[in-house]
Amino acid sequence: MQAVLWARANLFRSWWSTAVTLVLIYLIVRGAWSFIDWAFINAVWSVPQGPNGPNTAVCHAAQGIGACWAVVKEKYRFILFAFYPYAEQWRPATCIVLLILLYIVSARRQFWRKELALLWIMTLVVIGILMWGGAFGLTYVPQYQWGGLPLTLILATIGLAAAFPLSILVALGRRSTGLPAVRLLCVVYVELIRGVPLISLLFMATTMFPLFMPNGADIDKVLSAQVAIILFAAAYLAEVVRAGLQSLPRGQNEAADALGLSYWRKTGLIILPQALRLVIPPLVNTFIGFFKDTSLVLIVGIFDLLKAGTTAVADPPWQGFGNEIYVLLAVIYFAFCYAMSRYSRGLERDLDRARRR
Amino acid sequence: MSTSLTDPAPASVAEKGPPIIILDKVNKWFGQLHVLRDVSMTVAEKERVVVCGPSGSGKSTMIRCINRLESHQEGRIEVDGTELTDDTRALDQIRREVGMVFQSFNLFPHLTVLENCTLAPIWVRKTPKAEAEELGMSFLRRVRIPEQAKKYPGQLSGGQQQRVAIARALCMRPKIMLFDEPTSALDPEMIKEVLDVMIELAESGMTMVCVTHEMGFARRVADRVVFMDRGEIVESGTPAAMFETPQTDRLKLFLSQILRGH
């Protein structure tokens, strides 16, 4: 009864809204049905193995009618780990698990203490050892062989973890009244970095920057890209943080000053906790944006998740099955981004509960 | 209000000590606007001074200069034997000894009432946490809201918030308390609870400089009333003398306006 009333009030109020409702229902049902048809009913789930690798004739026959999930089954190792040596792929797989565990632990507010920073450093060191090897009996794997999901996660995690504190310093610097030189430096940094596309920054970092280095100083491509991402993300995050700083009433500063708190105490205990809380939505927005923007590193020849996916279907027997791969990649990206946005909403709610003005 | 102008004035004359705040020919400009003109004033230890005047008279600016929330451009300000300059270390030293209560409370909304009180003792005075909490609770009891210690400022009424702000300042055990229109942002029914706390504090012998329009309060506790208008000190004296025999037209006009308002 409730549902009928609700539908009457919201969907069939007038002949016009009834018409729109009916058209939309038709389009949604049709769209959903064709997707189900393609993705499940007519899908090909596996292909027979021929003498020269998989025989993809069935898939080619079904092309356009049904999805060929066999390509995922066949290629998922390459998509997830790219050119990382096949026998050693348990190492990047462990790294994925470690990173996800790290996210989960960091998300719990009761773990927000000094030890958490230590845990981050330790985890990143372990991940470094696992990825590079060359110690503890692990074979050495140079960085150009890294790729896939672990690389994407590493670029995004280290990128944002380093960019965030940097952005806070830049935002504080940009607002400092006593140190005009520092302020100028921060303004120039933000405006310069924001004024260039990330792609050109990535190019500069990986191809132009090494030219200025002394001969023999071989700068790793992944490392250069990582630095470029950190610098780029920090400039954007700094503006978000600055917005938070600006929206605090002046009285908070004055009250802290009047109590005799030093600048850093005041900033750390009074200003930042409130300012950052205010900008959680735009912060997470920027985080999600940069998580996806890490895929731009493919432009300088780094095999991140997206690039590994597109390369997987360059293999002749599997050419033409990009859609299936893109669906898979979309699901992976969505899982991470949606988790971030859900978490931020929960965090906002938790933090707001205590503080109704 | 709590006490009216016609109340008998027990002008409590306590033993006053040596000068603890000295303003000597202080001048300040906001851009072109000359907000403090040759302001000179001395406050003795344990003295209670009420500063009044029409809005825009520079009284808030003057009180904010005493702990350098505003900096003056000319003249000399000395607090507790130290001159206020750009030296931040000396400034932090002075600010520990000078408590301030604001018109808009300025409590820290992300901390509980007790945390608001213990923050500065813990981080500035390096008091151990347990001791700071004990201190905080004792001052919350003094302002009569110990039961709100675990709440957040946003959950309290304006009067309660202002009393917490007073407790927060007292937790630093300051030698001087500055009040910048502490009751102006309050609903009428809450003014009394704040004034009562301030009266108690005044009677305990605290050195106080108070910008307020509460003439009843001034009458009851002030040793001296200072009247400011257009950036200068126009007249000062005991509350009785000021209110009963104002010398200047400006003060007469101000008093008539204030009284009409009540």
C-alpha cells in the first residue's frame, strides 16, 4: 500500500510524468536485459586448449552476441601483474593483500596513533623487498618488469600518502603572514604545477629530467612518475586544505593564541583537526580522482592496471575482446573508489556526531 | 540584569599591589583609521577595571592589545614586567599569564569541555594529564558545570559555553583575566549565570580588565571604570563617581543611551 502511494505521488502524478516513467522503465529494462543477455546468457566462459594455445573460434563466433569471459580467465594473471616473472607473481599478489590490509587498519579510528605511521613504513618496506627482491633469497626483479594492479596501488598509495602531508605544509605556507618568502614559494609551486597537465609533467619527469642529470645517473621511470604524481597531487590537495583552513572562524586562532599555544601546537591540535574535517568530501574527491589518474602513467610506458589490460588483448588470438577486459577493469577501479567514498561518508557521520554547533 | 544601577554599591576596596599592566601613549591604526589615540592606563595587581564606551570606541582593540592579539604601532605596553614586542618567546610567556574570554566564546568545538580546559595546561604548562584533569574539574566545579565535562561545546547553551571558556582560561592559573564583552552574545536569561561567575572571580582577588556594558556588574565589582570614545580614554574614575557625576558630555550621552536601553 505504501509503495503504491509512493509510486502514485512520485511516478504517476500527471500524464506527463506517467509518460516519462513508462519510457524510462522501458529503456532501463531493455538495457539491463541486453546486458544480461550479453554478459551471462550468451556468454562464453571457457575455450578449448588447442596445440598452439587456446582455440578462440567459439568466442569469435559469439562476438557481438555474447561476452567472452574466457579472455579474463586466460589473461587475468597478465592483467593483474603484467610482465612480473610468472613464477614470482605470488610476491606482487602478497603486496596487494598487504596494501588492502593496510587500508583496512588505517581506516579504523581506534588505530589513529603514532604506531600507525610506523606500521605504514614497515609495510612499505616489506612491499619494497617483495617487489624488488634481491634479498632473503628472493630473485631481483627490476622495476621495468613491474606492472598491473600492484603498481597502480603502489603509485596511488605512496603518491597520496606523501602528497597529503606535503599539501598541508604548502597550504600552511601559503597562508603564513610572517614569512613572505615561504608564502611566495608555495604560491609559485601550486600555480606552476596546477598550470600544467599531469601528462606533460609525467613526460618531463621521465624523459626531460634525466637529461639534466649527470651522466650515468640512471633515474628509474617508475620513480620519476611517482615523484611527478606526488608533486601534482600535493598542489591540488593543498588548495583543498587551504579552503578548510580559510573556513575556520578567526576566533579559533585567537583563542589558541590567547592560551599561549605555540604555532605548531595550535596548528596540530586546534586548526588542522577542524579544518581537515571540514574538507573531507573534497579531499576524498581528489583522492579518488588521483587514484584513477595514475592510469596516465601508461603514456610514458609504465604498465599499470589499465595498460596491462589493453596489452592483454593485443595478443592475436584475443584481439577484439576489449569490452570484456574493460568491464573487468571498471569493476576493479569501482571497488576501490566506491570503498573510498563509502568510507568517507561514514567518517563524516562519525565525526559530526560529536560536534553539532 | 543581576544588579541594577540603584543598588547600594559595595565598592570593595581591597589592598592593591604594584602596576601589572601599563599602557603608555599607545596608538594604533587600521589602515587610515586611527583606532587608539594616545591611550595611557595603568592597572594595579588585584585591581578590577571595567572599560565601557559606544561601539567602535576602540575598547575591544585596546583589550586585545594587552595580549597582543592586535599589535600597536606606537607607544609602549608592558604586562607583568615585560614589554610587548615582536619577540614571540616573550609573548608566549606573557600569554600564559593572561587569560582571555571572548564575546563569541571561541571554545574548541572538536574537543570535549574537559579537554578544552586541559589542553593548554598539558601542552603549554606541561602539567601531567591526570593532574590537568583534576585541575580542569576543579575549575568546572567553580563555574558550576562539572556535570558537562564529557560533553562537546556544541551541546551546551551559550551561558554554559561562556562559563566553560572562563574555566578554560582559569586552568592556566593566569595572573590577569581579560574579558572582551563576555555577555554581549548571550540571551538575557543567561547573562546572570556568567556575571555571577565573574563576580565571584572578582571577589577572589583576580586582576581583571573587563569590556562590558553591564553597568550593574561595574558598580558591584569595579574599582575603576574607564570610558572610551573614538579611540581615546575620555574619563575614568570609581563607578560611583562615573555614574553619578559624569564630567564630560560624551559620558553623559553614553550613560543616557545605556540607561534608556535597559
